[in-house]
Amino acid sequence: MSEPEALYVLLAPAGQLCGNGQLRESIYERRARRGEDYPMWYLTPELVQKFNLYENSNYEAVIAKDSSAIAWLKLRFGGERTTTQIDIDELWKHASSPPEPDLRRDIGLKKNKQN
């Protein structure tokens, strides 16, 4: 275990950050450009509770070392910005994966079959 570090957090109701797949893409892009060890983590509502980041059990979060990354995500997705002291090794252990891919929806026009 490492020493807890001061990190930046963006909290929002579940789905607000990861619902459309853009957060997943953003994390992949940053890690592709800046290395696989880029310090940004996505936390599901279960992990938000595990790390005691918010009282509401239906909130998700993004944590990063870089304040400007969280500021940019807040502009893009909304949410509540805060800071926390947390063990980075624990974040890598539990929250290293980006959000799951968004569910693809059929947005095409449905044609009525007529005999």
C-alpha cells in the first residue's frame, strides 16, 4: 500500500458520466497519448461507496491527479467537483478499467410491414 495522495474527483448520478461512451473514449485517448499509467480512474457506484466518496449509493465518479482533466470533464459532463485523499495503488487495483461500453441502441426508423 502506498501513502494516500490528494486527488481530484468528479461525482455525478450513475450514467451521467459513462452513459454514452464518451468517458470511456476519453480515458482510452489519454492513456494512448500519455501512457497506460495515466492517473485517471473511473469508479462505479459500488466503488464510490467502497472508497467512501459520496453518501448517495447511486453516484459514479472519475478521479485524476490532474486538476485540469477533472475541470474539462466537468465542463463536458457536469457533476460535482471535489478532492480526496486516497491510495493510488488501491485505485489501480479496483478502478483501473474504463467504464463498460455503452449499450448500442437501434435508432433507425422502423418500417411497418404491410401485406
